[in-house]
Amino acid sequence: MLSESDLSRYERQIMLDGIGIKGQEKLKSSKVLVAGVGGLGSPAAYYLTAAGIGTIGLADFDEVSLSNLNRQILHATNDIGRFKIDSAAEKLSSLNPDVQINKHCIKLTYENIADTVKNYDVIIDAVDNFETRFLINDSCYFLQKPVIEGAVCGFEGLLMTIVPGKTPCYRCLYPDLPKEKSFKGIIGTTAGVIGSLQAFEAVKLLLGIGEPLFGRLLIFDGLNSSFRVIDWSKKRSCPLCGENATIKNPAKY
Ligand SMILES: [Zn+2]
């Protein structure tokens, strides 16, 4: 299944015990959706493309602006005004033309999310707002799709891997939408760290290697150069996956 060029392109990762030819073939037959092609989605999609994930979906409806460029490394100055998925797809295809890039130029909503995620094995949540984050968490819980959650603010970031039925969900941590909605500052390197780790979690999950962040929350503090991992368990009172769950359908926001 791997071509001569695949064997050469992925040589340095195929030699790893946890990957090998079989693992590389698995990556080639895998499909990952990157929701949001901004600060987190850029490095995540870059590394997934470099690693040889066979199909990568990009979901975003935004256009590139100048103030994106301190962190959204898939886009360049001459992309300003273009749709992010067009700019991103172009860079990714140039890096690795063998990867199938699917462009979903949409705002994810209650109505379209099931159709968008249904053909993917893993979802990378790289969106920049709580409404869509909750929508992805709730919908993927019912659709039984694993989600790699990443979030960044300032010099700090969070990472967790959610597998419906197996791990706690996002609402076990944040039961409801937070009220504040302010734009916070961010330096690109923070998004670079967390976005890269999201791609790494996806690869581990697809290959069944290592210890993904199941029921563990990783907290990155860039200023202190530290990573902390704390246990994070299912909440019995969780409105989505708890004992008396009140959410029976992905909520409409
Ligand atoms: Zn939950």
C-alpha cells in the first residue's frame, strides 16, 4: 500500500518501533478533521500532513487578516483576505501532495456538524470560541467520535483527549458555557506547542501507541517552562455524560 516515495518520505518515522510499515499504512488510511485553521489548527494540520495522514479535513469560514499572522503559521502576508481553508490547503498540498485535503468552508452549527464529522476518525478541536467547542463536544459524544481538545490563552495552554464512553467529556470540566467573551492576548509559540501536541495525540490515538491523555488534563505554562498533568475524572453530575444527563441532543447555540 505504501509507494516508493512514501517509504522515502516517512523513512525516519517508519524506523520507530511504534510505527513501522503497518503504522504508516494505518496513518495513510486515516482521516482527521481539523476544526479551525488558526493558531492551533495551523501547526496541528501541518504536522498531520507531514506525518502522512491520508485525508485531512479543514473546517473554517474565516478569512486571513493581518492580526492573525503572529500565530496562524499556515497563512502568509499575501494571503490576507483569502479564505483560511484555501490558504491552508495550498500550503499543506505543497508540503505533501499525496494527502487528500477536504475543504469545508462552513461555520460548524447544530445543523451541519454531523454531516461534517461523520467521515472522520478523529476530530481536532482548534476553534477559538466556547460555543463551537461545546457544540463539538456534545455532537461528537453522540456521534462517538474522539476529540482532541486544545485551548490557549496568553502564555498558557490546555490539552485533553476525549473518547466518548471511555473518558470524561469537556462538560465534566466545564458544565456550561462561560459568560465572559473577551478576546485575550496570545503569543504564537503557545499555540505552536499545544497545536503540535494535538497532532501528536491524534497520531497516538490512530496508532494505538503510548498513553494518550485519557482522563488526564495537560496544563502548559510557557513562562515557567513547565507541563503539569492532572487527573480529570468523569463527573457524575455532568449534564452530558453523567448519571442524570439532561442533554439529549447537541445543544443549539
Ligand atoms: Zn461529561
